[in-house]
Amino acid sequence: EVLLEINDLHAGIEGQKILNGVNLKVNAGEIHAIMGRNGSGKSTLSKVIAGHPLYSITSGEIIFKGQSLEKLDPEEIASMGIFLGFQYPVEIPGVSNSEFLRAATNSRRKYLGKEELDSFDFDEIVKESINLIQMKDSFLERNVNEGFSGGEKKRNEILQMSLLEPLISILDETDSGLDIDSLRIVSQAINALSKKDTATILITHYQRLLNEIEPTFVHIMDAGKIVKTGNKNLAIELEKGGYDLLKKKDI
Ligand code: ADP
Ligand code: MG
Ligand code: MG
């Protein structure tokens, strides 16, 4: 089943073109890794999919489960089951992590026609998820991302992903800045959350993540489009030869 189909997508911000014809098809059950130099447009692609209000689509289309996402706002897109983990997770002063996660979970549940969770029910559900990322319960009572270490922010992202049960998760450099133990916990959680009817898009600079999470496809972005697609060997080649690989004729 095709979950996401991106056709010749051109998009940018404030009149500046960033994406120059992205094509990508993601089926249920697949894991897609997207690699590429800094500034090649990886984060822009994820933000455009998620409906970030500052970015605009100039041509092409993004189809999720047969429906165009172009006119939808980020909240609608999220509740439909597209999850975007942030490259730089923001702090939200004055809002506890558990209140924040419960609100996000309830908006997804509402879309799915499930009843809203009160704080008591939510506590029960969150316990399972929190075990998955091996965090302490006290983590829930702190303000969102305030004073969280880099690794805790990334684990919190995975906690949120686990609660929302998305169909597609886009994780933007979830592995950057993680120590070895956190990397393993985060990878195991991502693997545990990958199901036959879901898909994951992993944006990463490092092949090491792909030792833990087996990608179905590896794509390389350059200058706003996907210029090469392969399997996990492509990531290994890239690690060895760097992006000079793109200069080779056979791409
Ligand atoms: P990547 O995630 O691959 O490193 P980005 O999508 O963040 O790349 O950026 C792609 C290009 O778009 C870069 O040249 C960057 O400078 C530009 N860009 C990104 N965000 C903005 C913005 N808010 N305003 C102007 N240019 C931007
Ligand atoms: Mg980026
Ligand atoms: Mg939009």
C-alpha cells in the first residue's frame, strides 16, 4: 500500500527556491533513509511534508493516502498520522511534558475516532511508552524539553512518536548528538515502532544508525532533489567516499 507519494515537488521559503523536483514514493512497511550534504534540503522536505506554514509549494504534489496535503495545516497533517520529529526540539516553558503529550495524543485519537484520554488513563498508556525509551517517570512532570539533555530531547521525540501511533514518522537527525547507549535505545524503539502498516523516513548523516535500523532504501539529496537511490550499501559507499560519489557518471 502506497502511503506517501511526492511528485516533482518544488517548494521554498520567502521566494527562495529550495526543493527542485523531489520524487519519492513510500509504501507501508518501508524504511527510507535520506542522506545528503548540509543545505541540500532534507529538513526543508520534511517541513514541507508536515505543512510548516512558512514554506510554500510552487509546483508538484504531496499525496498521503490518496489525499493532497497542500491545503492542510500542520495540525491536520499530524492528526492524519504524519509525525515529524524535530531536528532542534523546542522548549515550551510552563507546559509539563505530560500535558503536552496528552494534548497531542488526544488530537490524534480524535481523528481516529477514539475517545479522549483523561490524565489518569493517559498515565497508564504512557507507562508502556516510557519503558520503551527507558526514561524515568519524573521526566513527564518536567516542562517540555526545558533543561533536557540532547539525548533526553531525542528520546522524548520517540516517546511522542510512540504515543501518537503515526502511519509515517519522519525523524530528522534523531541520531545526532546521541551517545552510544541513547543511540541504541532510540534505534531499538524505532524498530519496535515500525509495523507492516507504517513507514519511517530517517534523515541522517551517519551510516552507524543504519547498522541498527535496516533501511529499505537509501536516498541521497543534492541541491533540492533526490539524485541517487540505493540500498544500505549506498550509505556504506558514502561513508567511505564522501559526497564526491555524486560526481561519478553512473548516478
Ligand atoms: P539540510 O537539512 O539538508 O541541511 P535545509 O533544508 O535545512 O538543508 O536547507 C536547505 C537550504 O535552504 C539551505 O541553503 C538553507 O540555507 C536554506 N534555508 C533553509 N531554511 C531557510 C529559511 N528559513 N530561510 C532562508 N533559507 C533557508
Ligand atoms: Mg537539516
Ligand atoms: Mg501548507
